[in-house]
Amino acid sequence: MVAVGENARYRRHYDRLLDQWIEQLVMREEPIMLTEAELDLEHHPARDFHPSRRVNVWIRYPSQAYLVQAHATAWTATAIRIWFFEPKIRIHREGWVWRSSVTPADPDENQPAAGWG
């Protein structure tokens, strides 16, 4: 039932947008980062980057991988700790990835990240 002064067409439109947003939130995939066992900090101690560095990194998800821009905040002999922003769900992610999945960004873009590193 539509209230007086309410447009049913707009209501349906915004209801559909809300349903899509809820579906994205509920159904989103979590990135696959390294586990503690894979990271093995006991044998490969971490060192921080001061300041953090902009990088391009392959992030694995259950259904596929994406090349994203991120900030490297620490490293070990085998892994890099990165953080990045997922714009669709407006959330920052942080985790460890294999070192071979990371490449430096263009040197002109290698500025410290605000508030990090």
C-alpha cells in the first residue's frame, strides 16, 4: 500500500536498490589471505615499510583473482602485508599475500598512504 503523496514507482526503485545492496553485502566473497602456518613468522620475521609503499597485487577470492592497487606495509622473505580499499562494499582489507603476487606501482605513485605506515 502506498501512502498519500508517496510515489509507488520510486518506492519500487529504491526497494530494488536496497535488495541489491543487501545481496552484495551478504553474498560478497572474502579475500583469501595467507594463513599463520603459510606466513611462518617464527622463521621469517616481519619488517615494516616506513613509509608504506604503493603496489599492484593479485588478490585471490574463491571465484577469481583481481589485480588491485594496494599499500605494502610490511614484508618477510616470502610474503608482503598489504591493505586495500574495496569500493563496492566500502571496506578496508588487510592481510598477507605471497611476495610473488606483488609488483611495485609506478614510482610517481609511490607516496605514503595517509594514516598508514
